[in-house]
Amino acid sequence: MTNTALRAESQSADNTHMVFADEEHEKFYYEKLEQARCQDCYHKAMIYVLGISEDTRNHFSQIYDIKAGCIKTKCLREGWQTSGSVRVVRLAFNLYTDSVPSVDDYRRKDEQVNECREYSISDIFCCSYARYFWEGIKLRHPEYCCRQKSLDEIFAEMGGTSPPYRRQGATKKYTACIPKRREVIPGADIHIQRLQRRILTEISIHPIHLLREGKRDMMRRLTAWSLSGKILNMSTI
């Protein structure tokens, strides 16, 4: 797979473009990814993160064995490391292994605990690389970092129009206004009707953006289905 093909693949995913710290970072990412054993999310995230810092780019072979596919945790104690590069390496290791591998380099419990704390978000993200760290996380977990559809987009896909909104007093908060004649969809069984009544009542009281994510997504779907007059199926909730 050539660098051009890798660029096209990364730029076409979710219609987004990758963000790099500089040209050297971008060049490093595609060159090393092409040399990697495979181009899965683990390698993409690790290589991207290790390319953020010039120090980690220059010492890549001391951090990761690209042929064997093995990380080298001892690099964290080498003299070339800086406060920024150790953050880069630890995040790269964590994204690649889903663990804190350098903890095993220590025998004493207090040393292991201290090393484990170095992998915390507050320690790793407390630097100027934070923006690019997030890009690495998106590469590792693309299924969770994709953009969520808005209620208007859901209605557009269904061939309908945007739902009506009403303003709640002077708070400038808006919530979907559900027509009463569609509150319970005819033909739905008693369990679905009860579920509809409970959720549609709640959505008419609380602004959608203040609800928890899981319930908010369910309410958006129920709202769309209710306004379209479709009968709900429990398997789709």
C-alpha cells in the first residue's frame, strides 16, 4: 500500500481530514504506517502519536520494533527523554496495548503505583500536544468518535421536515414539541405505548441537550418515529 493510497483512505473516512502537528509529522506517519505489519487502528494510533514529537520521531527504533511488532518500555528511562516525549510515549503505549506496560519494569509496589499514575489523563494531557493526542484517540476508537447525527438530519433521512420547537420562558432553551394526537402510535402493543408515554412526556419537559446521551438518542428516534406516524418495534430501540 503506497503513501498516496493511505492518505486517500484516511481522508475519506467519515469525510474528515487528519490533523498533523507539522509536515514532518505527516511524512513520518505515512512512511512508518506503510512499513508496519498491518494498518489497523492500533498501529495507526501508536504511529500517529509517536510522530507528534521530534524526539520520539528521531528515536522511533528505540521505542518500537516495527518488524517484530514489539514496544520497548525501557526507552522511558533513557537520557534523551523530555517531559513532553514521555507523555507521547506513554499514550502511544496505552493506545497500542490497552494497558500500562511500563509498570512491569518495576518490582516495588510503590514504584509500580507511581508509574501507573503517569498514565492518567491529567498527567498526559497537561501539555501542548493535547490537541494531537485527541487525534490519536480518534484513530484508535473511530467507532466512538464519529460525529453524531442531529435531530434535523434524522428527519431529513426519513424524508420529513424538522420538528417544531417551542421556547421555554426566558431561558432560551428549546425542546421538541410533540403533537398530542401522535403521542401514542395506534397499533403498538401496550408495552410500547407505555414506553412512548413515559419518554414523550419527559422529552416535552426537559431540553434534549440536557438529557443523558443514551436516553437522548432514544428520544430522538422515538420523536422522529412518532411524528412520522410509524409503529415502533422493540428491536429497534
